[in-house]
Amino acid sequence: MNAPLTLRDIARQAGVSLATVDRVLHNRPGVRPDTVRRVKDAMARSAFQPHAAASELARARSRRFAFVMPSGGNPFMQQIQAHLGELANWMAARRLSVDVLATDVFDAAVLAERLEDLVGRVDGVAVVALDHPSVRAAINDLVESGTKVVTLVSDVPSSRRHHYVGIDNIAAGRTAGALVGRFAGGRTGRVAIMAGSQSLRDHAERIFGFSQVMAAEFRQFEVLPVAEGHDEDDRSENLMRKLLAEHRDIVGLYNVGAGTAGVAKALTESGRAGETVFVGHDVTALTRKLLLSGVMDAAISQNPGHEARSAVRVLLALARGEALLSEQETIRIDIVMRDNLP
């Protein structure tokens, strides 16, 4: 495991002296605002908290967390896992270890069994959760055993989980609805929705928000029944081909989850990409290309690095009995198009 970051590492990243970093840390005068910002940015990028780290090492208390993540090739989930890897120094300083457990989160029985296996084995669990009675029961059993549980990206609010880390998915769906409706202009026709599964709370809430806006503000469009591709490219491609073949008047498409490669392939090969408004989620290598090429019109984005850091911070605070910083842990919704790609 990599050695913890030091103040000297932060000084090097910020391009300042060690003394300057010390002055910023202790709020001493004599440092220009721009320099203060650079130092704080460097600490934020590295999730560096020297006082908390020293305290944790002094207590010599090690903790183990588990992240139960979807199996398969979901690019956004892979980004979260990559950012967890980047937290190695931060976690080492606090004697934390994180196990990432790939699981079929679309299968309630498999997910519930995975969670039940963690009872008594870890201090905290972050889970991309299916909203299902057996999953709720497994989460409740973990909490009852003393394990801290946060839901990640997709919530199970009726469970006893301690915290949810993710965006407001109803608001995200409403945003997608407004974009599809406005980009489609004065046309009429049908709008397709591709989801992973409506049993995933985040997908169900996005669909609800999207449908609200379409029904209230864009009644000229007929919204088709939701197709469920389980976030799989091949399955999503086949479903999208079928929809396009059956409905020649599709003018809008909302892809609620992953499976984006399959959806985009079907749309492109149909020759109708230029006439179909396509809104999806998350900025990945693939969606970046689709936005630049014009196949995709907009992506509703959430920051995977923020979510990874937030989940670990929240679990640690819960394990320590510390208060959460609500502003720090609020995950923001961004609208990304070709013209403002980060």
C-alpha cells in the first residue's frame, strides 16, 4: 500500500513552499488568495486531512469497508471504482481498507445473499442497491449487527440504511424530460425510454421525473413503455433496434442508465441519429465521443470521484460517531453537452 501523503507532497502539488502550506493550514495571514486556493485545491484533490489522519493513526484503529458494486461493464461504476483506488493514500493514513465486491445487483436474491455474507465481517458497507424486500431485509440485518450502511447511486429509503450518496434522481429525470422536450422543438411523435431495471430506485425515480415533465409540458409526444436492458450493451441494442423498427416516428430517446453503447449503435445504424434527440447519463469516454459526434445531445452528469470520496467519508464518520458535513456530501447534477464538455 502506498505511503500516506505528507505536507511536503501537498506543497509540491500546489507549487509552493512547505511554510506556505503550513500558513494556509493554520489560517495565518500573508498568503495571497490565489495561493490559498491552489493549496486547498491540492488538498481537496488528494482528500488530505492531516489532523484527522494523525488522530486516526494515534488511535491505531483499523477499519474495513466493503463496496458492493454492479458486475459487468458499466463505465460509470468503473469510474467510481477507479476513484476508490486513487484514495489509497488517504485510506492508508486512516488505517482503512476497502474491498470492492462485483455483484449482480439486478438479481435481488444474489444481492441479498452478498449483503448477508458481510454481517459481522466489515465495519461499513456501501451498496448500489435494488429496491426489493429481500435486499431491504439484508440491509436491516447489517445495520442491526452494528455495520454502517450507505446506499450508493441507487437508494433503498424504506430500509434502515444510514445515508444515501447520490443525486436527486427525480430531479435528474425531470431535467432529462425538459431537455428532450425542448430539443425536439415543435415536432410530434413518440419518445422512447431505455432503462436498466425499474426495480433500481434511481432508474425508477428518473423515469418518474421524466414522465412528469413530458405529461405536464410536452403533451404532443407519446411516451412509449419503458424497455429494460439491464444496463447490458447487447440487450439494450436489440431492444432499441426493435423499438426503432416498430415506431418510425420516434423523435426522442432517454437512456436512463448504462447500455449506452448498444443504444447508440442501434440508433446510428438505423440512420436516424440526426433526427432523434438522445439524452443519457454520465460523462464517460463513450458518451464524450457520442456528444462530440452529435449522436447524443446531452448527458445528465454526476461526479464519480465525489461519490467515491463521499461514500468513504460518510462511512468513516458514521464509524467514528462524527457528524456529517451535509454540504460536502451533496452530489450535484450537471448538464453536459458538446459545447461544455469537461
